[in-house]
Amino acid sequence: MSDPVTFYDTAVESRLLLGTALYPSPAIMAEAIKASGAEIVTVSLRREAAGGGAGQAFWDLVRSLDVRVLPNTAGCHTVKEAVTTAHMAREVFGTPWIKLEVIGEDDTLQPDLFGLVEAARILSDDGFDVFPYTTEDLVAAERLVHAGCRVLMPWGAPIGSGLGLANHTGLKRMRAHFPEATLVVDAGIGLPSHAAAAMEMGYDAVLLNTAVAKAGDPAAMAGAMAGAVTAGRAGYLADPMEAREMAAPSTPVMGKAFLS
Amino acid sequence: MSDPVTFYDTAVESRLLLGTALYPSPAIMAEAIKASGAEIVTVSLRREAAGGGAGQAFWDLVRSLDVRVLPNTAGCHTVKEAVTTAHMAREVFGTPWIKLEVIGEDDTLQPDLFGLVEAARILSDDGFDVFPYTTEDLVAAERLVHAGCRVLMPWGAPIGSGLGLANHTGLKRMRAHFPEATLVVDAGIGLPSHAAAAMEMGYDAVLLNTAVAKAGDPAAMAGAMAGAVTAGRAGYLADPMEAREMAAPSTPVMGKAFLS
Amino acid sequence: MSDPVTFYDTAVESRLLLGTALYPSPAIMAEAIKASGAEIVTVSLRREAAGGGAGQAFWDLVRSLDVRVLPNTAGCHTVKEAVTTAHMAREVFGTPWIKLEVIGEDDTLQPDLFGLVEAARILSDDGFDVFPYTTEDLVAAERLVHAGCRVLMPWGAPIGSGLGLANHTGLKRMRAHFPEATLVVDAGIGLPSHAAAAMEMGYDAVLLNTAVAKAGDPAAMAGAMAGAVTAGRAGYLADPMEAREMAAPSTPVMGKAFLS
Amino acid sequence: MSDPVTFYDTAVESRLLLGTALYPSPAIMAEAIKASGAEIVTVSLRREAAGGGAGQAFWDLVRSLDVRVLPNTAGCHTVKEAVTTAHMAREVFGTPWIKLEVIGEDDTLQPDLFGLVEAARILSDDGFDVFPYTTEDLVAAERLVHAGCRVLMPWGAPIGSGLGLANHTGLKRMRAHFPEATLVVDAGIGLPSHAAAAMEMGYDAVLLNTAVAKAGDPAAMAGAMAGAVTAGRAGYLADPMEAREMAAPSTPVMGKAFLS
Amino acid sequence: MKITLNGEATEIIATTLDAAVDELGYTGKIVATAVNGDFVAREARGETMLVEGDRLEVVAPLQGG
Amino acid sequence: MKITLNGEATEIIATTLDAAVDELGYTGKIVATAVNGDFVAREARGETMLVEGDRLEVVAPLQGG
Amino acid sequence: MKITLNGEATEIIATTLDAAVDELGYTGKIVATAVNGDFVAREARGETMLVEGDRLEVVAPLQGG
Amino acid sequence: MKITLNGEATEIIATTLDAAVDELGYTGKIVATAVNGDFVAREARGETMLVEGDRLEVVAPLQGG
């Protein structure tokens, strides 16, 4: 049965968004994207050497994969950098979608919520569909929604850490607080079980990159993550049992033979 | 690609073993088993009323599903009960396989490791293929292997609790200690992420019942668990990244435009 | 040996700050404060009925306990409310200290980092010593330090939840990031072990209220928290062993008798 | 107020039992024991070189500290070794107390529950007061109680690992299951917060060694552990608040001034 | 004679286990049997004599976890 | 004139804040004041004129977390 | 004149941005441009005059997370 | 005769355990003894004869966890 997730009026079936960075080779990246079944991949912009053609080659490869691109503003530390990068991305990639990163601290690559909200407002007003990389902070999230964001992407843990969901209760509260928004756990996922846990909390999707690109077998891990996202989503929809501290027999006790 | 798991020389593809108890109806049980893709389901023996036909009806339904059965000795508290039950099961179900439960404590349904090892020895010597429901206790496990067990089934948490993997480090050590044995996490799984986590630790399979039977939609949860087991297994084989406390940028920093 | 902690040039010995709210009675509050050994207690301002004397009575009781007071701006949702409240508090309590709360979300009582930073700047410029109730957000924390805050008080978990340290790694990174600031875990502590864990991470102090006031025996819990804070601090200073997954015998193996 | 804990009719005030091994020097060991306030310390037996005097020197030092000794059977892997060692210990140390260790696995130093129960029966019948080093296994524990043990010492985690309480729910169930027995968490404690958590669960005492001996400042850590044990115990007796996911204001909302 | 069938007092005429199984209406049913706690294989039912007070257990397949 | 005292409609004669504080029975009490959301220091109460409809807040110490 | 291209001092003859883009060998390449930190759309390159010391950034698609 | 003392081959003259304990220099030391893995109490040392190849263990107090 179909269970699409919607990003700004665009419905897709795959709830796994995949990054395109850090792979051993472009070929392996392409394999991993295919294996992931991702319909949306994140991309970036970097300086092109005069006369160079790296950008074109990468772009041709990505386009050959028939996926939507979600350009990011990775590495931007100021509102102005992020806004200018977003505009360049819109022109180059021909999409209003932008994964908005305004980095505030370099050890954790934590978002700067102050710059993020400001940049989100400017870009939303300018017609962008903003996918903000944020934290589980509910107040910042409310301001982002107010600024026009219909997608929120809180981190699970620092980018590239693979720690999973560092603040489980905080992420749960965020889901409860924003029943309408499209919520994506972005960053920190290291294992399939992390991705499944995010979906079991009712998150709409998961975005990851390092856990796949840096696995021994990226394509295999991409498939594993895809399966975990689907499984976690299905588990959420199936209405799980309540956990309890004491045991309860699965096999009925009644009717047991007396054999002593 | 095929990645079978072996239980006493029988190789199966599905790494999810499913219980047949606690479902809202036999029909829903059948659906859930189909949805799970399980090739092995656990069954039991109970008193049959004179003239009654409940057993036959259940047995016909199970056989129609074309799965292997793993009879259990659920509810047995003594070695003698367990051994007699195993013999009755072998005759009725026509299989040397037995999920050996010797319950030692009724609040947690914790195995009685003392009775378990003794019963395992008796049954192994008598030609049974014993699947012992045990704990992460390494010494008991060594004795079980010594008694002839080639499968070990430590609990994740008390039966029916849905708590997941209560002693994560203990289960990890058990996998490290028994590289050869077929290890199955049996009991305690409540969510797909729990099942995935067990497989990520290198466990060979997962056995569960309550989490599926007591979900709002058992068939959907069965599918979710199957997907999580596959995903966790694939993640394990894909050689995951190492987690670390600090962040590392996924998007390359080099070449970033300077836009301030 | 003396190991004072400094709040804006005021050194105190006790690293436990205690709230004065929610106690069964003023007498029990007084007992709990004495039992806690706290040298700093938080207080608030509330409307005084015309002709009423509740405020005077409470204030006389607090003064009789010979502790410093840290007035809060609890319940303020805007910068203006918080600033006005701070001014009223400075006049009434005769202290430049203010526990600055700008609440952004009522289910979690999460701070509004945007209003918090703005109010902190205004108040610091106006000569207040600001104790901001914040989160583990490093960027907001940097702005608070920039605004003049020499004390930072990140939450452990939502106020009154008793969950402990919901984002352990986040709090650890905050300590690493601000080696100079006086860091206090404020809110969320439910058990002595939570308080000890905060101190073991290198936090300078702990501020709590509900866990003591709502315990069956508030005075006893106050003493327990005081002991836990001292123990956690001492453990931190004593340079703990590294944890490891495998075991290491404490009793030397060498020289063991051979008795088989 | 006095709150003694009883080990076989001997009541002591200190709920921290300390090991005497692994210290940088005998002098530091002595300091640490004093700092811990421990009234019971564990000791061992080792081969004495012909003409040597190491044993006498150690013994004189321990006796000078005016503490009870609890001899262990560390390193014994068989029932016979353990029993013989217990007898030698009773003669040398002049006490019927014996910390019974029957090690079953060398990576984890996990107890061999089978040998443990057998040795406990033999020694109890022979007049020993047995302090069994066991796991959270309820069935083994029942057999130990049956064998005459009135003290049970489950591990928190592998000896020397410093991991804390690896199976929190299992230890909780053990306390609930044995309201009468004197329960001691033995092994695995690495930090004061671990010790406090054990006491908060209602355990009667904590036994540790490595966390103190291997700390940068053993005497300081000994004091920290003592404080944590006392704090955790007091917290348990004070009847802690219930934790909850949502927040609750500590400062009363009623009467708040309206200042917008 | 009086025996106990699955925990309930029952009067039977049969003196062998397989006669009892028939008499009690289990003919052709998929069941296993134990007498006084010991398993009795199908092929052994014929030579298994029942005596007053025997505890007979007759079990059939059922759901299990 | 009509003002609002701590959220409740109140009639006062006084026209300055400190007169109002006395008239309302806060004399000698340990209180702080705000008019229309702005803090008014004790020493400024004398020169602070109240007008119809002013929102007066008078607060005193209370327990807090 | 001297400008900075992607952080490196560069000598160009062109005085408009689109001439510069051609002169620098980006003709027909998929690139976006910014001058002194401000985005300049493709269609605006023609009327965008460059002056001595301008900081020109030319970027193209690349992998990202 | 040859015995093993704490794992090492040792030559002794003594034929009883307590004589051996003295001969080996443990006189007045706080030690416990086991022969061939069995505990021998102090008061039993006198009547405990040692024979060629016996394994003697002599232990004393030491630190322990």
C-alpha cells in the first residue's frame, strides 16, 4: 500500500533521504543511491576551477539517477553566506528546495538557530521551500514554521558522529508538538536501528549520509537503511504493544498438561 | 544474494522466527505469519478435551502455511515435565526440534539454567535438536553447547515485556564468545528497532511473538519486524562506521565559496 | 579541603542550589534548606493582595535561614516581562543576581533562547548578574557569554520532570566548550544519582527544586542531594578510571594457590 | 540517625565495602580505606614464599585499620578450589565470612552459577557465612538462599569494567524478588553515580575496588564513593518523586504579575 | 475404573491406554499421551495397562510462543 | 479613578503611585511596583502620576524554583 | 584588471561579468556566480560591471550531505 | 624427599607437614596449608605425613577485591 510523505506538496514514497558526499568513488555513490531507493539526494556547490569540469561530471551522474536534488548550504556560518548560496543553488539546480544549514559551532556542526531562523524567513519570503537543519528546540522550530517552513529537520546527533538519537525524549516531544509539519531526523544516524527508532517515534523521514558512505559496503548499508526506515515506519503505523517491566507468558498457561 | 541461517543443518532464508500465540484470531495469526515471511514458527501442546477438535483445527491451519514448526515446552518448571513434553511434541509434530523452556521464576519467566542444562543434555542424548531458551549467562551457554546444543536463544528481556535488549553489553559478549553457535535473541523484543539492534550485534536471528500478536495490526507489525531483521542483518554485514562523540562534516569543506 | 564555586565573584562552598517552591509547608521548606546546606536559594515575586502580608512572612522566613537569594523570572514569556520582573526583584531582594527564565513553550517549560539572549544583554548592560536558564545549545550559550553571562544554567530535562540528564553527550560537549564559565545543571534532576552524574561531567553546581519538595521526605532528600553533589564533585576531581567492555581481575592472579 | 545494614547478624553502619587490591601502595590503600569509612574490606590469600613475610606485613597493616575482613576466593574456577580456599581463609583470618567467587569465564570473570551454588551449599553446611558473588539470575539466587545464603552479591557489570549497572531492570527485579535478603551490588561500579543508582534501587550496600584503587586519587575517590552510597541510600528512603515526560512548573503560576 | 484425565476424575471401562484413548473419543485425533507424567508413545499404547487412579494426560497441538 | 490593581478593577482617590500604594494598604510592606508593564522604582513612585485605566502591579516575595 | 577568482588573484581583460565568465573558460559550464558575496543571476551577468579588486566566486555542483 | 611447594620442586627432609612448615621457614608465620588440593588445618599438620611428590601449598594474607 502506498504511504507517501510530502515535502512542500511533492509526495514521494521513499522516506530515506541520502547524501552524496564521502563515498569512495562516484560509481559507489551511484550504486548506494540506487540501493537506497532514495528519491531525494542532497547536493552542494563548490568552487569550480577555471576551465575545470568536475561540477558538470558530478551533475550529469546525479541526473542520470533520476532523483530529486535537495541542495544544501553546508559550511555557511552567516545568514548572508547561506542566502547567497541558496540563490546560486536555485539557479544551478533549478529547484526552490534548499536544505538550510547555518553552522554555529565547528566541533559539533550545531546549527546556529538565530541565523537559521533569519535566513529561513528571508528565503521563504523569496519563494524558497526551506528544509532547515535544526535541533529539537521547540521555540526555534515554532519560529521556523512561522517563517514558512513546512519541513523541519532536527539533528539526531552531531553530523557524522553516528551516535544515533542523543536526546530521545526531546525528539519525541518535538513530534508531539508539531503533528502537522513534515519532520525529518537529519544527522547523527549511525546504524539501521537508529533510523528505525526515529521512524517509530513518528518521524516522517530520515536524512543521512556518513553512515552509508563510510560503511565498508556503502551500497549494502544504503539498502539496510532503506529497509530500517520502512520497517520503523510500518512499526509506527502498526500501533506497537506497550512495554512493561514484568513478563507475560506468550504461550497460554491454561490447558497446560500436568506432568510431574 | 542468499544469506541463509542454519539451525541444525537446516538452512532457511528468513532470520525471523515467529510465535503463534496471542493473536486476535487464527485468521489474523495466519496473515501475520505470511506477512512475516517466517519459515519457522513456534507451537505448543495443550490438553485436548475428550471429543474436542481444537488441536486438529490449529494444526491443519499451521500446516496449510507451509512453515517448519518449532514446538516449545512453555510453562514447564521441571526437567521431567520438559522432557516428557518434548517427547510428546516429537511424536505429534514429527520433528526432532524442540524449543526448550524450563521456567524458573514466574514474574519474569526467566529460564532455570540448572534445569535447562540438565534437560538439554537428556534431550540431546535422545536425538533431539535443542533450541534452549536461556539468558546471556556464558557459563550456562558453554554447558549447553557441551550438552550438544548448536543453537542458543538468550532472552533480550522478559517474555512479553517488550523492553528490547535489557543487557546490551552482555548480549554483545555472548556473540563474541560463541562465534560458531547459531545465536537467536528470543523474548523481550517490542519494536522493530530492537530486532534490528539484535542483528547489528551479529545475532543470527530473532524470535518473537507478543510484539506482533499484540500490535494493533499484527500483520503489519510482522512485516515491520521482518524488514527490521533483514535491515539489521544487512547493516551488520555492511561493516558500519565507528560512532564518535565529535562531529565531522559530510559535505567537504574544501572548495567552499567565500561569500561574506 | 575547601573547593568553592564562584558565581560572579561570590565564592560559596555548597554546589547545590535549591528552590523554595512546592513544599508541603514553609516549615518543611526551611528544614529542607537547612538539610541541603545550600547557600543559595531561588525565590520569586508574585502579586500581593492589597493589605496582604504573605510576601513579608515568606521573606522573613527566608532571611532567617541566612542564605543568599537568587530571584527568578519564572513564568515570563517575553523579554519585557522578564526585564521588568528582574528590576522589581532587584529592588525587593536587594541583589543584582537574577535567574533569567524566558519560557518559550509551556509543555516543556523550555527556554526561549531568542528572548533569553536579548533579555540577558539588556540586563547585563543594566548591571545585573544574569544566571540564564538555557539549554545545551552551544550557540545560544556563546551569545549569552558574549552578553556578559559568566554563569550558564542548561537544563538536564524539562522542569519538574525528574528525568535526569536527557542529553548526556550534549551536556558533556557544553562543559568541554566552556571551560571558563560557571556551569550549573538546572531542572530535570530527579534522583541523587542524576545530580552526581552532572558533577562527574565537570559541572560546577546543580540547581533543583521539585525532586526535593515533592519527595516523601523533603529534608531527607535535600540531604541526599547535597551528598550526591559533593560525591559527584569529588569523583570528578579524583580522576576516575576509564570504563571498558571487558573485565579485569581486581584480586591479583599471580601467586594464586593451585588447589585442584 | 542510625541505619545499619546487617550481614549475618553483624550490623554495620557503612554500606560501602571496599577491596584492598590494585592500589599504588599499601599506604595509599590504608588512606583509601580510612577515607571510605568502610567497616568491611575484602582480602585474599596468595602463595607465601618460603621465608617470606609479605603476608604478615599486609595482615598487620589491615589489622591496624580496625575493620572487619571479608576473605574472597578470587580466581577459583572449581568448587574444590573455592572450598579449600575458604577453609584456609577461615583459619588464617579467623572469620566464618567468605566472599565466594567461582569464576566461570575469564573475559568477563562471570561467576559460574552452577559451581557457585554447589560450593555455597557445602560451605554453608560447614558453618560459613557465604557472601556469593553472583549475577542477577533469580533462579540461582533462590538456590543460594536455599543453600543458606542471607547475603547475595550480584554484579553490576564485569569486574574491573567500570561500566556501572549493565542490566538495570534485571537488578531492580532482583531487589523486588528478595525483599528479605541483604543485597549488595558487587563489581562493575566505575563512578559515584553508579553507586548511588544501586542504592536508589533499594540495594543494601555496594562492594567495589578498582574504581577506587585505579582512580587518580584513590583516597578522594573512596570518599566520593562513600558519599554517593550514603546519598543514594538516603534518596531511596526519602521516597523520590515519580519521573514524567512532560514538564511541571516549580514556581507557582498563580499570582504571576501581568507585565506585557 | 476411576482415572484422572487431564486433571479431571473420569470413569473408564478400558484397561489399556489405546482402548482408553478410543473410549474417550480421541480416535483418529492428533494427540500425544502421558501416564503419570511419563510419555507413552503411540505404538506403546496397546501394551500400556491402566490401573485405578492413573493420571492420564492427552495433549494436542496449540498455539505457542 | 478606576485603575486595574493586579488584574482587578479598583477605585482609588490617589493620583500618585506612592499615595496609591498607601491608600491600597501596602504601607511599610516589602513590595515592588510596575505601571502598565514598566517597573517603577520606589524612589520614583512620588513623581509617578496615575491616570484612569492604568494597570498597576504590586508584587512581593514568594517561593520560586 | 586584477580581481580575485575563487580566492585567487587573477588578471582579466573583461569588464562585464559574463565576458569574464567566458574569458575565464566557464563558457557553457553549469556554474553560478557571486560578486563580493552577492549572488548575480545568469541573466544579470551582462549588465554587471566588474571593477579592480572585485571578489568573484564561481561555483558548480558537487557532492553534499 | 622431593615435593612441590607452591608449584616449585623442593627437597625436604621433614616427613610431617608441621616439620616441613618449620623446615621451609614458615615458623611463626601466619599461613594456611593445603596438601594435594585439600586443606590441612594447623592442628592437623602434626599427624599429616608427607610423601614423595606431594603438592604442598602454603598461603598467606594478601590484598583482594
